Amino acid sequence: MNQKWELAGDYSVEIWFHVSKDEQGYPDSKSWEQLLGRPVLERDDYFQLESIPFYLKNVSCGDIVQANIVENKEIQEGKIFQFQELIDRGGHNTYRLMLREKHPDDPKFTTNELLKKGLAVEEQYGDFFAVDVPQIVDQASIDDYLRAERRSGRWEIQDGCLNEKITAHRAKKVQ
């Protein structure tokens, strides 16, 4: 958790983020993603993200973002909080996993396995996982585990949003 920011309340708001599509137009069914954020004391338009993004590549759980109240009929009638900019990184890393070889008890089996490693997990459709790696977890061992399971054919993995520490770690490992 980012200690520079003090949370203002015991509630969350829904913040809407525009989803950038890749070269193939993925995700074709998603133009907006909604994440939960808790307000911080420093400014009434700053929030600490509590959700793990499935489709976004520019934010992770724990980040501080600015969101303004706007009307956006593309999302819904009335006013919403809409993402404006990233203010501060919370130090978390985000990955997306797509199961290829399922255990008979999936998605529960994979969710529990990831939770036991100290990761936070959200699941969709029974085979699609958003995974949050907090700062307190050994990133190198998580990278080794995720890559080993990918090589075994268990899942496909995609980087969601990686903080500077992981980028530096990977650069050293390649050299």
C-alpha cells in the first residue's frame, strides 16, 4: 500500500476508464472498464484504486488516480467518476492469465493457488484472471512461477501494468 497518501473514508466509488484497443481491436466487447477507488484526504478528486484491472494497461491496484465527475452517456445516464490521469504509482504489478489447461475444480483451484502465493485475484468467465502482485511479494519468484506455468501450457500470460522495479529487474535478468 502506498503510505504517502491517507485514505479519507470507509467507502469506495466507481471510476470509469476508457479501454484502449490493441491492433486486432481487442477487447472488442469492452470500451470502458470500471474500477473501485477509495478517496484520499489530500484532494477530493484523487482516489486509490482497490480493483485489479482486466483490460487496462496504464494502472494497477494501489495507484492514486485523478477522476472527475462528468456526464458520459456512452456509459450511463447521469454523472460518473471518469479517470483523468495517473497521479502516483502504488508499486503493484498486474498480470492477466487465460487458462488453457483447466483443473477440474477451476476457477476455484487456480484462484486459491494464486491467493496462497500472496497475490490478489479477480476472475471472469471461469478462465480469465486479473492478478495483482503487491510489493510485499517476491516478484522474482512470482515471475518464475508464472512463466513456468505458461511453458507447461497451463495458461497464457500478459503483462497488465508493471512498475519500474519489475522493469529494472527484468532488464538485469536479460543482461
